[in-house]
Amino acid sequence: MVGPVDPLQRNNVARQGNPSHPLMVFAHGFGCDQGMWRLVAPSFAETHHLVLFDHVGAGGADPSAYDVVRHSALDGYADDVIELLEALEAGPAIFVGHSVSAMIAVLAARRRPELFARLVMVGPSARYLDDEGYVGGFSAEAIEELLATMGDNYLGWAAHLAPIIMGAPERPELAAELERSFCQTDPELAKRFARTTFLSDNRADLPHVPTPSLVLQAREDVIASMQVGRYVHDHLPVSEFAVLETTGHCPHLSAPSELIGAMRRYLLSA
Amino acid sequence: MDTQDWTSAPVGLLTLTADGVVLEVNEALLHWTGHCRASVVGTRLPELFSIGGRMYWETHLAPLLHAEGRVDEVAVELVVAAGRLPVLLTAVLSPHGGTEARMHVALSGARERSRYERELLAARSQADHTARQITALHQATAAVSAATLVSEVAEALLSTAAYALGARAATVWLTGDDGELHPHHSDQPPLPAPPGSDAEAVLISLLGRDRVQGVLRFVPASRTELLDHDVLTSIGRQAGVALDRAHLYERSTSVAHELAHSLLAGSAPKDDRFVVAAAYRPAVADLAVGGDWHDTFLLGADAVALVVGDVVGRGLSAAIAMGQLRSATRAVAAPGRGPAVVLAELDRFVEQVEAAAVATVAYGELDLEAGQLTYACAGHLPPLLLPVSAPPRFLWEGRSTPLGSTASHGRVEASVDLAPGDRVLLYTDGLVERRCSDIDDRMGRLLTVARRERDQPLADAVRTITDEMLHGVTAPDDACALLLAWQGPHPASRAGAG
């Protein structure tokens, strides 16, 4: 790459709300892109300066910014986040991270605590793989099979994004453009991101995060179980824990109003 | 559709809550999976999938269903009694929101489609593989073809190894004159050697026309990405032929060097009335000698001829032409002829010798008794006069066009009287020409250096001048300088004259 990188362009930054209000940044997890926050973010537009972005390799982020070395570890994504927050020059952020983005925020906040006012972690997991004395929810075999499935570029993954984006015949009011952009991932990069995500282990980083945090846990989540969420809460120096009465890994889609309520309560209690 | 139709439909059908929990399931699905109704109802649909499908549901499909209300024909695998069953999933979220929302799911068998997709994938991966092989071969060939010297071919192989061959570490061994293999020591930082990699190393012999010119040894970054055997062999052959060519080139340039040195090695004539010293620096940029020469010889009893010339061209042919022109100059020079006539004779000579067709010459004759220097320059830089008791100056007269140039309008000469101890410097353009520098600045520099060295012993002076003028010049051209000092007439003739 030549010349300085503009993190705002690289990460396809979109802004909402009032720039004079406190900064709130939304980071999507493995899978889709910033569109995941569309049921949650607008509720904070009155009170906050909202910034949404796509991780490199996802959504509308600059594909040429993907660096096989830098983005082979969550630290590289944390670098991206730090550069992004620096470029925003909008004061410390309330950083809302879903799934793996919660751990990316942990790494970034450990290194640059002054950039973060609060962390909101939705469905975080410090380690997906089971370990001695630790239940991550996935056996080594299961993760291997998952990665192999993606490695085959076969069933269930990228080869089948095409039929998905053919769209919803019953909802013609959705612009074709929007349908095409949501959840569209480069299969190769999705595979690499999955490897980076599911093989990561950030348990040792948790005790070093000084930022006050809120851990939001879905009642039932096969990717990040209650036990896993509790572990994160227990090992963060300053954190609160709230359970959302919903099932699945995406409470911001399945139970947006509950999630918004929990965030509001937490931010007001500060 | 009544319930009877629903349960016996030839596709798997389910009704789920918005969260994905199964409320109803039909016979076909139970039949496929081997589960009983009670064990399926109440669980979440993704739990029936293999882990890939499960994760895909959680990270992609559920968000999509919430965003767009449906997904169409997504391939997932059901875990069934007999292993895995590929199916296509279509799901629609009923438009009523809230907890009453329902998801309707149809799963249809996809064995044929999945087989077809596997074949497509295999074909694509084969095509990718072939493209990668061709690209690697092309990159390696282009790199070694562009290299001139043996060491450059080795460097090209090493740098190509990293990106075209996907090597983690690489070394090149070259066959030496002794027929043994010797490691090539790269000036580039080596690729870091991975630990314990010897067993994985790949050796490619660099096969020239008549012998193995060397060996490329590398450790592939991954076994699966390793290039095909015939592609590696072909890269080895390309490099071998490139090494053949590089060896030939280096031999021919070294012959040219030896020739140039031997031609210039002759000893200068001895006479009490003058001292002469010369310096010759061959070009080092690409080992190609140019056609610079210098010469000093006696003309009868009381004159000495001094010559510096430059045949345009490089390599063996330029060296040979230089030798011929040097001999020709000696042959046509004779007492009483004078520089203009000598140059005119040389014009005739170069008409016959194609390789010497374009040459420049500075030619002078010094009357050893009277101290008169008669000189002529055919397209050559002016001699530099270094008088004992006056500032140095360039001799800008007696100029005409280069030898062999068609625009020649006759040769002219000029003369200047020397005092005992005066010196004169003849030199070729390699001494003063320098890329990115103004020639006037460089000649000014020569004037300064020569003046400073004015009183040094002759051999020291000419060496110092040459060294200083070439100092810091990257890839200098041939350069040659001839410095002569007139010591004055014979004591006997001095006495006679007095």
C-alpha cells in the first residue's frame, strides 16, 4: 500500500446523531456488517454521536486494506479500531461490540484505555475452544470441522450467498441495492476471519481492561453460552452483567428493544 | 393445505418460532433424520445441522431472516442417522412481529446439487492451480531472463523463490570452475530459515546445456501449494540456460579486460628529457570494458608522441578496435608529419575498421629539445597544461571532429611552448563525465585537483587525480589519464645552445 491510510474510508464509516454528543461506536461481529445494528443504533441518535463501521474484509470496508498478516490475529483488528478512534478525534468512545468485536475492544482498550469511556459487549466469548477447567462451548473437533466446512467453501457458506441475495420476492419495497449489500462477505476472507475468531483466546487480557463494561448475554446462545458470558463478566475488573430474554447469537436483531433498554439503564447508572 | 398434505409432503417442512425453536415438523423430515417427533419439537432448528450449518444459521441466516424476512435455497447439512444429508433450506418469517411471529421452513434434498457443486469446486480449484503454475513459471522466467551476470541470475532466483514458488527459505548453489557446488552468498537479507525444515526442502537442478549450473534449494511455505514437478523442472532449465548465458558473458568480458590490460601494459620509452605516467580504470558497472587507451612513443631522436583515445563501444569488439587504432597511430606517426596529418591518416584507417568507426583522439608531439608541444584533438576533450609558473589551463585549440565522422573538414593542429618542468595531462571523458553533473563543473574540478597535485611526483599525481575524480562515482565508465612532464633539453645541447 502507498501513502497514509484513511481509517474512516478503510472501515466504511457511517455517522449518525449529533457530533457534539458523546461518541458511541458500533462494531459488528463475525458474519455480517454494520447493518446488524439498524434496529438498535437509531435509538441513540438523539443522545449520542453515532459511528458505525465495517471490519476490513466485511461489508463495504476497503477490500484492498485486508492484510493477511495484520488480520490473522485479533490484534490487527484492534489496531484498526485504535486508528479509527484516533482519526475520529471525538473523545473517548462508548464502544458497543458484538461477539468477536467485544474481544477486539478488549485488546484495544487494554492498550489504549484513554480512547474508551465504556464497553458494551453483546454475546462476548474470551475463548470458544474448551480448555482444561474452562468451557468454551466448542470441542477442538467441532472447530476443526467448522473451519474445514468453510475451507471446502462448500455447504452452508459462501457458495450460497448468491441465492440469498437474489432477494425477497415478497418484499419488493426493499431496494435491490440494500439486499445485495447486507451480509455479503468474500468467502475467502470470511474463512480467515472465522479462523482468527474461533481460535482466539483472550482470557488473559480481561483483567487488564480498566474500562467499565457491560456484558449482555442472551438467555440461550450456542455460540457464546451463559457460562462463557459470565466468565467474561467475572474476569473484567469493572463490569456489569445483564441477561436478555432471547435465543440466538444476535439479540440486537431478535430482541432489540430489550437490548436498547439494558444499554440505556447501564449508561444512565454511570 | 390440510395437515395430512403437510406431513406427507416430499420435502422436510417445519414451523418455528422467530427464535428458531421447532413448533411443528412433518413426516418427511423425521424420516430423513431418524428422530422422533418429541425429540425435534422444542429444540432449535440449527441443532439439527452440522456445525458449519449451525454457525452459518447463527451468524448469517438468522440476521438475514430478521432483515429481509426470508432466505432462499441455502445449502446446509442435516445430521442424520447415516451421517450427513445435504439439503437446501428456504425459510420465510411471517410478517406478524413480536412473539407471535412464525418462521416457515422447507428443506429439500440436495444430493445431486451438492455433487454438482463439488465438481464445480474441483474444476475451479484445478483451474486456479493451473493459473498459479503458469504465473509462477512466467515470473521466474522473466526474472532470470532479465539478469546479466551469474550473481544476478542467482539473486533473481532467490527473489522469485519467495513470491512465485511460495518458499519460506531458499538458497542457491552454483557450480564453480572446479566443478563443485558452492553456496551463493546473497547481498539481500536471507529469507528466515524455518526450524527443522530439512526434510521438506525441495531441490531443483539448474540444468544448462552441457552441465548442471547449480541447484536451487527451497522450503515451500506449504506442501499443498507446491508447484507441479514439471513446472519446477522447467524453471530449473530456464535458470540453467540463463546461467550458461551469464557465464559466457562474464568470460567474454574478462577476455576483453585482459586484452585491454595487455595492450596498455607496454612500458613507456625512457629518455632523460621527459617523464610520463598513466592511469587506466576499466568500467566496473557491468564488467564491460570500453575502448579507452593511452600511449607514448618516441618519434625519431628528439620528439615524443603522446596519445589518449576512446573508441565508442563496449566489450570485446571495442577492445580489439582500440588495439588496432593504437597500433595504427604508431604506424602513421613519423618525425616531421605533425598531428593534423596523423589524424587525417587515422580517418582513412577507421574507414576500413568498422568497430573503430567512431573514436576520439587527443594527439600531441613534444619537441624534446625546444619544448614545443604541437597537438590536435579529434572530438576529444582538451589537454590540460600545468605550467610551473602560471595557472593551469585547458588547450582549446587544434580542435576538429571525431575520427570517422563524415562531417570532417580537414584536421587542424596548434602548438604551445613549454618551459622545463611544465606538465601536460591528456585524459578521456570517463574522468570528467558523470551522470547528473555539469561537464563544466567537472572540468573545473579537474583543474583544481590537478593544480593541487602540481608538484607531486608524476606517478603519484596522476593516480591521485584519477582517484579523486572517480571518487563517489557509482558505476564509472572507463577512464584513462596520461601525464607527461618536460624536463628540459639535454645538458649537452643546452651547453651548445649557450
